Amino acid sequence: MIPIQTRIRIESEILSRMEKRYSEEEQANHLMSLLLDNYPLHSAVVLAFDEGKSPLVVAHRGLSGNFIKDLYSKGTLPVIDAAASGEIVIAGDDPRLSDPAWRLEHECRSLYAAPCRIQGETVGVFLADSGQADLFAGETRSAFQRYAQLCAILLLLRTYRGKAARVPDIDPVTGLRGFKFFHEVLHREMMRGKKFRHPVSLLFVKVRCLREMNEVHGHVAADQALVAFVEAVRRCVREVDFVTRTGSMIHIVMPQMEKEEASKVAEAIREAVDASRPGRGGVVLKAAIGVVSCPKDGDTERVLLPHVESMVHESARKGGSAVSVFRD
């Protein structure tokens, strides 16, 4: 039997590292490594429940990339759903161990699964499996209950750090999210599009004449015009679309939308901006819009972004408000 000193030593090592500059993912992966080094385990994994979406693997040891890919394609497994409700120990001749849906990647003789809870909220699950049938009993079971609690702390810190990192990334003039959020969303939606085989369209909207507004009428008038411009854009997009701003560029990520439909939205934005005439006196803001789509025009950000920027430049050369669509 593994002595209680093993659990104390592992907990102490993880807690002592918290004063150093390790991310929560690094800490969780280190914990999984310690568990495999000190217990006869096949694998151990921590999954997070992010904003109600499918479980996300935050840390693991002993699982293959193909298993994790299959897990993401399935969305979840019965053992994960059951673990979210309460602690589970499956051992010996339990028929669930022969069902791939009720175990991890490896054939095993015992499995431990528990929710990661903080103040009654389940933020994820912790699972481990072993070839030893009686491993998760007595002091070892108590130890793994503590490891699940430790994982819950790491998951909660990860969530709070993510929220704190995004708070400053908000444009105080328009209320739109900024550069960092745009790239996070674009990367996430492109990966999701590849996995589920649906398109993702991207619009860049250059706010033209904004500098002239600042020079002629001042920052207050320019900010008011920019707010009116953004309102015109927002009226044309869906609630599921992501609208962000960096300087004079507005980025729109449109999940599950073909390029032809995105082109119609771009034309609607052009018409809405021209109809609302945001500006003052003889200075009116205009929209130079570029349209691309993934995977038709590229399946990576490195390929897609230059294409959409070139379309914005083409629209700007046309003068006034204009739309240019990248042709595959």
C-alpha cells in the first residue's frame, strides 16, 4: 500500500511550485507526471468544463493524441459525464471496464474518476486508471480524492486567470473586444471548423476617414462617429458572430457561414454605413471591406490574414465604401 507520506510529498511539491511562474496547465501536467511516477497507473487526465462546451483536456499523462482527438470528436464519454456527478471507482470484473465508453484508452482493472468541485461548482473531472484491481481503496482512494481537489484548485485558477487576462482587452470607445480576443476566437473557430467540417468566414472592415475626423473635428466627434459606424456594422451581423476592433480595423469572425453569404453581409454593412453617414460636416466615415473564407481561401491564419488584408486594400483603392471578395 502506498503510504500517506507519498500523498503529502506530492501535494507539498505542487503547492511549493505555486509561488513560481508556472501556468496552471504546467502545474496540472506536473501533477499527472508525479502520479504516474508514484502509483502503478496507465494514465491520468484532468478535463475542464469551459463555458458549457465539451470537456477540454487540460493535462494528461499516458494518453495518445489519437485518443484525445477521438474524445473531442465524440464530445464526451459516459464515464466523464458520470464523474461530473460524483466519485466513481470501477474495479475487478465490473463489465464497464470492457466498454471503451466507460474507461480511458487502455485496458485496465481499475479506474478512478471524480468531479473537480469548488464551492459546489463542478469545473472539471479527474480520472486515472491502473492494471491493479485493488489500487483505488483505503488510503490510496483518500489520496486520489485529495488529488481531485487539487486539480479543482488549478482549474479554478486557470479560469480566473483567463478572465482577468481578457478584461483589459476591451475598447473603451465602442465596447468591442480587441486584438488578443480576435486571434483567440479566429484560431478556436478555425480549429472547430476543421473538426466539424463547416466553413468560417472572415470580414475585415477598414474605417476610412477616421484620421481626418480626428484632425478636423477632434477626438470627441471622431469617437461619436466611430460608435455610429460600429452600430451600423452590428445591425448586419448575427448574435453568434464575433466583432472586434484594433485601431481603424474592425474584424468579424463568422462561424458556419459560406463565403457567398458572408459577401451579402459585407454588402449589407456597406449599405448600412453609407445610409447612416457617420461623421460631421463634410467628413463622413466609409467602409473598405475584405471577405475571405476558411477553408476555401486558406486553412491557417498565416494564409488567410494576408488574403483578407489584400482585399481591404483593393476596396480602399476603389474609393468610398466598397467590398472586395477573395476569389478562390
